[in-house]
Amino acid sequence: MALLQIRVDEELKNQANAIFNELGIDLSTAVRMFLKKSVLEGGIPFDTKVDQLTLNAILSVDKMRTTSENNGNSDMSLDEINKEIKLARRGRKNS
């Protein structure tokens, strides 16, 4: 038998323990049940979804990160970024 250790928030652990106790099982049994069901279903045994707004935000941040890396300015500090923004705004005003 293998030992599995995970870190979880204390409150989450307590809340889960309370539910499992009501069901007559302990936390270890509940985790084993989750793992067995995952193997049987070939994945996580419940729906996991990201809403479209969140997905779009993630994709936008990834695109900005890639663009920044391609332009060689991915290591800029926040002050440097703000300076670039101010310069760009001045350029638009003067156009």
C-alpha cells in the first residue's frame, strides 16, 4: 500500500470530515473512493468547467505574455510598464 500526502486548508478538511462522518466513512476512504471512480471513468468523476469569460481572460493573458516575450520585454518592472504606457498615450495625443 502507498502513502499519499496532500495539503489542504484546515477548514476545508474539517468541513469534508464532517460530511464524510455523516456518511459513515473517513477522509482516507473518501479519497480512495474518488481515486477508484476516477480510474473507472478515465478522468475526474464530475464536471470541471471554466466559464467563457474566465477562459477568454486566461487566453488574453497568455497572448500578452507571449507577445511580451517575443518583444523582449517580459522582464519589465511595473514602473517600466507604466512608463511605456504613458509614452504611448502621449504619442496618441500628439498624433
